[in-house]
Amino acid sequence: MKKLPIGISTLKEILEKDMLYIDKTKMALDLIDGKYFFLSRPRRFGKSLFLNTLHEIFKGNKELFKGLYIYDKYNFTSYPVIKISFGGDLRSADAIKTHLLATLEYNQQQLQIECKRDENFAIFFQELIQETSKKYNQKVVVLIDEYDKAILDNVDQMSVAIEAKEILKSFYSVMKENDRYLRFVFLTGVTKFAKVSIFSGLNNLEDITLYKRYATICGYTQDDLDTSFKKHLEGSDREKVKTWYNGYNFNGEHVYNPFDILLFIRNEFTYRDYWFATGTPSFLIKLMQQKNYFLPQLENLKSDAKLIDSFSLENMALEPILFQAGYLTIDKIVENEFETLDYYLRVPNKEVAVSLNTTIITFLTDNTNPLELRTKLFRALNSANFELLEETLISLFASIPYNNYVKNTIGDYEGYYASVIYAYLSSFGLKIVAEDVTNLGRIDLTITVHDRIYILEFKVGKEDALAQIKAKKYHQKYLSEEKEIYLLGINFDDKVRNISVLAWERV
């Protein structure tokens, strides 16, 4: 079996060492007829490897591609390439400027160009483009990896993030001013900050993030796992692998995150949160708290074009960040009555559902070790033990520090209580439907646990939650499934900040 390219994003090393490589050169060939492109994908999704593949193509390194799709279909003309990548400490404006200058200086050395080392990075970049084109008598290729990292690294210190935005806007605008010297420009990142004007100086940039023909430009498809990875995955539970790691949808065939699959194989089919663990989204969780976000919405979320047209730094919308960062993905795209598109989102797979909600539990409740309560909740639902369920939920809310309530109004509305319960239940990877639509109304939560269905209604105050479920006959939607159905009404007391009534009935 071929070795796995774990942690390697250099095409030449992968191919020369005969490591396993999923051929993406057909899509690369399709792209390179154009000029300005932008691709958004979550972190560790193979963006850097694809960018390096473009680099090798434009260097004219034909023999490297022998056996790959592009080999006999492209003339492999050699072009000079400027590669910009962001890494290291970017936690201040000075650090960002220093990094840009160092990167430009490195490109200058690699291309054997003599530029005046101007401390103005934009002037330096412009001179590098022009002098490179003159020396090689060719137009220049510019490849920029993680263009937005300087902003994302600073979203918890907004003044620095805003300054980073202005620095990058100035830097990227150089390319439009030097269009006549450029053959091809490709930028990758996690987010697209359209409304903060980073791209206003480069408005000819084509965003291919949700182009159907490029849906699998990064990531592994099911066919890749069934063919290229067949021997590596021999003996694994393929359906379980699919449940845990497949499900990312960029308006086409679903894909797996490569980082997950490679580490899953190396760790002898151990199911872990390989991708999620590389970058806990603490700033997103804090944003959820600030906006009193109703977590069950994650199960049935709808967005519009802002999903890919991004957001303002000063007023960040949660949905596009969650999508672009990889914590949500597309479920379906529907044309509405206004002939525009609605994007329905969902959590992509079990890894994200379990890990994201476990992280959310910590932020909502300050419980850094929720395993014991999670285990009790699951056992209660798995055995329809409502005494244990009530005891566990009361213990859960009693353990939440008083400060979590007094610093905002979350204790006064049912969304907070529902969000806490939802986070715990979702951390099992259970099938959950939020705001489940029936002909008479919406069920707060519907949960399927093996051969049982639980229909939940939450109320703050004395209104009878169970009575509402029965009056609206919510259970009728599920009678054909031939499972045990339980109606569960939960009331909360906003004074004691805990459950006052947990009433249930089996249909």
C-alpha cells in the first residue's frame, strides 16, 4: 500500500515518494484558462496542497505530472510564481507588516530579483511583480494561501482585526493596478470578507467557492474512499466512517475532510475529533453567547446569499462564519418565490456534532468535564427512565454558576434552557429535529434514540408544556414509524433557574 501524505502539502514530495495522491489536476486544468479566482474552504481541507499543485503546473514541471490527468493536455509553459502564505504570529499590525515584508523578501530571493526593500509593503509588492515580469519576459502568477488569517487570528481584539483588514486591502489592491503584468491569481481562505472591502480593490476576482464543478476541488469523495483508499480502510465499518466524517457539501458531491481520513487510518480506525481538535472555535461560541443564539436552530437553518458574501467585522453574522469555518454545511439549495436562492444548512457529520456541542456545553455551563452528566442523560433516554432523566437535568442546571445568568438575560427565556439540553443531546450524535413542523404547529425538539422517539416541548413559567403537545397531536407525524413514542413536557422556573415540572406520557 502507498504511504499516506499526513501533514504534507507539497505535491512534489508526495509524488516523488510515491505517496497516495487524489488527482485534482482536471479541475486545475479547467481553472488555469481564467485569471482571477478565490476559493473558500475550512481549515485543513487541502487548500495548500491544491495551491502547490497550481504552483508546479505554472513552473512548467511537466514530468512531475506523468500519469495524472493534466499530463498530456497542457503545454506546461513556465511562468514565474510569487507565493504568499500567512503563518506565525499575526497578533498585531506590526507583526502583520513584518510578515508581509519578510515574505516578499523571500520571493525576491527565490526569483533572483533586485528590488528596493521599501518598508511600504504595497510598493514592495508592486515592484516585485513588475521586476519579475521584466526579468523573465513573462506574465507573473500570484498564489496567496490563507489570505484572511491575519484577520481571523484577531477577531477577539477587534481594533487589530480592523487594522489587519486595512493592511490587506492595501496589499491586495496592488494586483488590480498591475493587471497587465499578471497571468493568473489564486487566493484561498476560510472566509470571504466582501463587505469589509478587502476585495474592493480586486473586484474582478471570481469566487468559485460554491461552483458545482469545483465542489470536490478539495477533500475526498466517497468514490476516493472506495477505490484509492480501499486497502487502507479494509476492515473498517464503512457506514460508520461515513457517519463520522463525510457530509461536507459545497453545492455538489459530498466530501470528507482529508485530515480526518488520514489520521483515522493512521490511528487504526479510532473514531476521534481529528479535524475539530486542531482549532477550537472559542470566538464563535462567545459570539453565540453574546447573541443569545438559539442552538437548536443549527438543525434547521436557512440563509441567503450572505452565506458566501460574508459579513461585516463590526457586526458579524453567525451563519456564514459557521458555514465557512466548516461547522455547518449545505443541506440543500432552493430557489424561492423571489427567484433568489435559499441555503438550508446542517451540521455536516457526527465528529462536528459531538465535538462542537461538547465545546458549547463548556461555554454555556462552565462544566469542563460534562461526561458524567452526558452519560446519565443518554442512559435515561436509552431506557426511557424518566426519573433518572429528571434527576440528571435538575443536577445539570443546578451546576450552572449563578454568574452565567446574572451577566445577561438568558435565565428569563426558554431558548437558553432548550439550548443547554440540545447541546448535551447533540453531543451524543443523536438524530434531532428542531422546530419540527407538523400541520398544527412546531415541535421544539424531536429526538430519536434507537427504537424510541421523544417529542419535547419547553416552557418557562406555569403554562402546561405536556398539554400543548397533546392538544396539537404532535405525535401523529410519527405514528407510521412503528417506534415507541414518548411525549415530554418540561417547565422551567425563572426564579430558581431550574426545572419545575417534567411530565411525560407514552403514546
